[in-house]
Amino acid sequence: MRKKDLEIILEKIPPHPLPKIELEQYTTPVTIVSRLLWIASLTYDDIVEREILDLGAGTGRIGLGAALMSAGSVLLIDIDADALSVAWRSAKNLKIDNIVNLVAADVFNLPLREGILFDAVLQNPPFGVHHRGMDVEFLIRAKRLANVIYSIHKESTKEYLEKFAEKIGCKVETIFVDELCIPPIYNFHVKRKHCVEIVVLRFECR
């Protein structure tokens, strides 16, 4: 599959049906998702035949993209059952539901046993705008489940996250920096789009 073909398929996955501001929900642009997956697969061999967790999956663009790129299995976890319903319909439409599972759960109360259960976690966590520190909480919980984590963050937090990674025993690499633009999805949005510089980081933990 070409990267452009992946983007075309992912673009057909619907956005959040009812985005909730308190959860900082928005749909990750397919250009960022495909670039993340392409590098994770071709540069680091972290996708093909790997056990993947998409934490805070939303409607599943990242996790379903990993499934399309021949992951061994993919688990999507999100607190929002409405978003997961969209993800499941998409998995069935794409005929990848045989390797995709979904769990509706809070990141603070994951129904998983302790230990390294996955080869990699792929996540686009809340930036922590409405709940400060939520991005770090996602990293802490991801580290309990996998030794490799790909995570999307505001570029302005990169230095802090690098120091945090060192404290918890992880090496961190900058995979790429990009601009993430969000269309007006909430009532208080007045701009045609809101753009923020983001960084995709790869954490490798001991």
C-alpha cells in the first residue's frame, strides 16, 4: 500500500459524532496519521505483525491505520463509546475487524492485567488544555503496557517531555514536527481553523 492510498482510506473514517470539549476530542488529520505509521513501520519495524494499542483511540484512525498496515492485532481503547461505535463500523467496512478489538474504558481505570502486553502504543492524547497534565498521564499508563510509545504532543511541551522521559527511564526521539489544524467543531470556535505546532515523539522504555 502506498502512503497516499492509506490517507485516502483513512479519510473515509468519520470524525467524532459528538465531540466533547472536556475530553479535548478532535479528529487527527490523515496526513499526520499516515506519516506516523509509515515511519513506525518502515524505519522502526514497529507495526507489521506487532501487537498494537491505540490509547484514547477516538474513531480509530491511528489504530485502524496500523491494522491496514498489517499489524498482528490492534486494541482500541477510549472512554467514549459513541466514538468507538464509529471505529467498529469502520473496522467492519474495511474488513479488518478480525484483528481489531475495542474496549470502552477510562485511562485511569484500564481493564487490563499488569505488565507489558503490547509491542507498541500509538496515541494522540489530550494536550492537557482542559485537564492539565493529562498528556503525561497517558504516557505513564502507556509505559506500563509497552516498551515503545508513539505519542503526539504540542511542540511547546517537547523539552518538558524529554526531561520527563529521562526520569521514567525512557529514551525519546523526535520523529517529526508538523502543524495540526482543527476545523471549528465547538460552539465557541470562531476561526475557520485553529492550527497548532505538534511533535510526534517515540519513547523507548526500559
